[in-house]
Amino acid sequence: MPAIEPFKRFSAVAVPIDITNCDTDQIIPARFLRRPKDDPDYPTFLLHDLRFASDGTETEFIYNRPPYRGGRIVVTDVNWGCGSSREAAVDALRANLIRSVIAPAFGDIHYGNCIKNGVLPVRLTAEACEKLRLLLHQSPGATISIDLPAQCVTGPDGQRYQFEIESLDKQRLIHGLDDISLTLEHETKISAFEREYLANNRWLIPKASV
Amino acid sequence: MSTEPPARRRSNGDIWPVNDLKPTATMRKHKTLFEKIFDRHVIIERESGDALLFIDRHLIHDLHFRAFAELKASGHAIRRPDLLFATPDHSIPTTARTLSDIPPGEMRETVETLQQSAEKLGFTHFDMTDDRHGIVHVIGPEQGITLPGLVLVCGDSHTSTHGALGCVSFGIGATEVRHVLVTQTLWQRRPKTMRITVDGILGPGVTGKDVILTIISHIGASGGTGYAIEYAGSAIRSLSMEARMTISNMTIEAGARSGIIAPDDHTYDYLYGRSYAPEGSKWEEALAYWKTLPSDEGAAYDREISIDAAAVEPTVTWGNSPQYAVGIGGVIPDPAAEADPLKRADMVSALEYMALTPGTPVSNIKVDKVFIGSCTNSRIEDLRAAAEIAKGRQAVVPTLVVPGSGLIKKQAEKEGLDQIFSQAGMQWREPGCSMCVAINGDSLAPGERCASTSNRNFRGRQGKASRTHLVSPAMAAAAAVTGRFTDVRSLD
């Protein structure tokens, strides 16, 4: 597994994606889910069917157009990443070096998948997201700055927006933490719980395979 | 309150503070069903609300076939293979009965890798030749692997299905799948709680599918985000387990990961005697516990919604989010009437994608194909409802009927349902996810319009440029025999 890159402060060209309820099937169509993460074509899987016509040629979709093409921050609308739990949606963002998505609301599972892979999901109000997208449309190539320790987004016009993030998620991102090794530090507690809990609930152990 | 030895704290310093652990028993006097189960599984809880939960059951399907090699590469082992259950479902062609029937390539590799991993690592796997195989969310309850009071996870968003049996179940991502494989635990944030009460009596021809589509159109596709939903009320209690599973299944389409229903006699009758369910004195112990699970009188919810069962109609979705649904007697809505400009733009773009015009009566919309199946609607009751409509009629568009498991297929054949479908000109296939996710060879051609009993009408979900309308099994069968959306109540 590629290591998780810590996220502290980050500035990049941002791309506005004006799609409501942009589900993970749009972020990466299901037919790519069996592909390995190191597939050289992986970057093209992101928003594939919006970006490529059936003959494989590029469409006019905003992420295909320079300077948005190099954008590493996405600003979008409500319910980004709803639908399927596929973590490949985050893999596709990472394959394109996208490090943050700003939206008024996210699909819960996708939000968690982002956190665990070093991609920062930022929740701002619908009004703030709309204004940022407008500015990005007006000034192609404009940049957005994100300061995670300060929980602050600075728009292309210098306007600052505070955002909320749960403390544990913030720590996970700032330090690029891997949950498994951290959880295993609690091994004594896990084992003790497991022993007592299963002894008190014998019915919980599934009957042996028939 | 920490009982953690200082040595542990030193290992991660301030990065992952463990000094805010609080006792696992929470102080609330009246608890909801969800809270009772959640609390019982807390190993560690932080003031922030993050809890390390013990996981009772982990289900896995073929799309996670790479997890085992990744585990090997990171030097980890599976902690509890006895609590892990696997079956291939996403990648199996519905014409294939064995592994060798799958053409060589990506699909076969996926299914084969899962099977080999199970053999090597010692977890239960229902392979393609085993009648117990099928869609992971169908076979969990069917085998009694899913039980009330459990915390059950699976790397699939429709894991919410299992909540119909009174357990806390939710979908997880691939990183979390590996975490559960290695630790049998998961970090979770305590969600807010929402109760959706459906009272009254459902009209004839109205099903669990219509209830959940109505709920989603009411609260919106992100209305449940951050919540665990509990379904309650007289209409829910009167529903069969199959119908309850349909409702819990689509909870994720309202944004909530978990949709639970209190266990009752329907639940216990359904589970009794199933292969992996407890028996004898263990069954009695379990039953005594399960009966303590329903929400306490006076338990508080963060949000309450009420739905009148009598007002629910056979429902059809028209857009690219399950929230866009109307009754069969309705018309395609006009975006001009929508006040919110972003939602208006979304509706305009959905109508363009779906090639629909505002004001068109739903019953005038013609379909090109029909799909009856998926973890939402492929259980025996669903097939019976579809067969009742198909009986003595002819499908006028290509129709695919895909049972949810090998056992459901056998049961349907025993009842002669396969004959009814075949005589109606419909195709009777082998179990699997099939055209719900359309990565097994079953898919729509670009531009084709489908009446589908599945759960997502997203763009391209059933094939590139496909157009999906979500309906109940009876409504899908009615569309198959008339070639357009037809009120199932108008067919004798």
C-alpha cells in the first residue's frame, strides 16, 4: 500500500464541479473496480464517463480543460460521493494527485474513505461552495489554500472560511496515520473484551460450517 | 478515567491521545435499539464520540479479492476467520454455473482469487456450485449468519439490508475491510439517531419498495447523512422480513449507513432453524437477549419523521438520484416549479439525461428492458409478486429475472415460478448482482431505458449512458408485459 501523505497546509489550482449528488458511480464507474491501483490508466478512470465520449475522445467536461486539468482541489455541490462504498473513488482522486474536495455535504462512507487515504473532505456551506465555484469559473487556474491545523480555507479572492472536522480525523490526516497499527496498540483491551463478551454470549459464535 | 498504562501512551505521544477514554457504559437512561447494540460493542470510547467497536460478523464479496494479498504484503493475519463469510456476487455471469463457465479474464480472476483465499485462510466461502451462494446481503439473513443484536459489516454500501433483522449493520470501505480482517474491530463515530414511523395500512399493490422510495423522496438523498435510521410503526411491523430487508437495504440511498428495525416474532420465526442461527439453549439465551432490544419507551431521537402508509402509491423514479420519485398516477415534474436554483439545474440535467419532458404522465413512458433482481428485490416474495403479474401474460420487452441466491432459485423452481417467467418470455438466470451494478456481462446498451427493481438510478449504473427507473418487482413485471410503466393495480 502506498503510504498516506500527511496533510497540513496545501495550496493548488481548484476545479469547480457543478454536480449535485455526484455519486461514486460517476466518480469511478463500476467496470473499473477490478483494476489494480497501479494500472497506468487509473488517472483516466476519474469521472470517466463525463470526461470521455464512447469513442474515447475527450469531452468538454471542465476537468479536461487546462488549467483546470491540473487542479488538485475539487469544489462541488451537496452529497459528493454518495452511493457505493467503493474506495476506488478515492484511489481515482489520488491517482490524479487531488488532495481535497470541498462540498456542503458528503456521502458518509466516502467521507471516511477520504480521511483514511490522506484526502481532506472539507464541509463548507452551500453558499460558500457556490461562491467558490463561481470564482473558479470566472478565473480559470485560480488557487485555493487550505490550512488544516487552523481549519481554514482561503478562496481565490482572499476570503477565509472556517470549517469543522472531528479531532480524530484531523489527527489522522495531519500525521498520515494508519488505523491498524494504532488500533493494535489497544490489543490488551481488545483481547480482554473479546474473551469476556464471547463467553457471555455463547450464541454469538456461528455454528460450524455444515 | 484512563486505565491505559503510561507505556502505551508514550508510543504515540500527542498524535493519538488515549487519555480521554471514558467508561464504555453510557449513562443514558432510555436507549434506542441502535444505542443498545452500539453500546454493548464499545471496547474504547473517546470523549469525541469515536468508539472502537467489536465486530460480530464480517461479510465479504469478490470485489475485495485484493484484500488478502494486501494483508499478506503488510504482514498481517485474519484475526477471526470464524466470523468471516464470503461469497462471489458482483462478478459472476448469470449464465455461469461453475468457475470454468466464466470466460478467462478479470471476472474469473476475481471470483477465483476469493475462493482460493478462503481455502488457504480458512474462512467460510459459498462458492458458485453451492446452493447457499448468492448476493451477500441475501445470503447473510438466509443462512442465519445475520442475527439480531449483532454488529455486522461488509465492504458494500447495501450492508444496511441486515438491519431489518434488528442488528447494527453498515457498509465500509476497503481500508476498513482490512482493519476488520486484522483486528475484528472498527473505529466508528456515534451517529445521530432518526426514527421514521410508518403507520397505517399499505394499499393493495403497494410494497416495501414503494415505502422506501417514498421515504427517500421525502427526506432527500442526503437527508439521512450522519444518522442511523430506525424504522418503526404499525406498517413496518406488519411487513414480512423480505419487505423489511428491501426498506433497510435502500437506507443508504437516503444517506444513512444503517437502517434498523426492532426484532419481533416475524424476525424470530424467520431465523429459527436457519443453518448458522443458534439452536437449543443458545437459541433460548439469544431470544431472551433479543427481546430486550427494542427501543425504550421515552428514548430520544435527534430527528423524527412520520409517513402515512395509506398515502403511499406504487412509485417510479424518474431522475438520477433515488430521491426523484413520483407515484404511478403522477407526471414528470417541471423544474421551473423548483425554487432552489441548484436543485432546478440538477433536475434539468437529469431530465436531459433521462430523455424525459416535464408534464409527461409516468404511465406514458415506454421501457426497453426490465430487470428483476438485486439485493433490494430478489427474494422469494419478490419473485412471487413478479410471477403473479407475469402469469398468463407475455413480456413485450427483454426481461431478466435473477434470483438472489441458489436456494431462492431452487424454491422458486419448486413453486413453478421459473415456468411462469419462461412462458412469459422472460429470462430465468443464475443468482448474482447482475444488472444492478452491471459488471458481470449483463448491462443495458447506451440510451436504453429500464424498469429495474434495483436500488440506484445513477448515470451509467446499468451500463454506459443507461437510463434506470426504480420500481417494485410487481411494477417491473407490469412494465415488462405492457412495455411501459403501468399501475399494477389496474392489471387483474
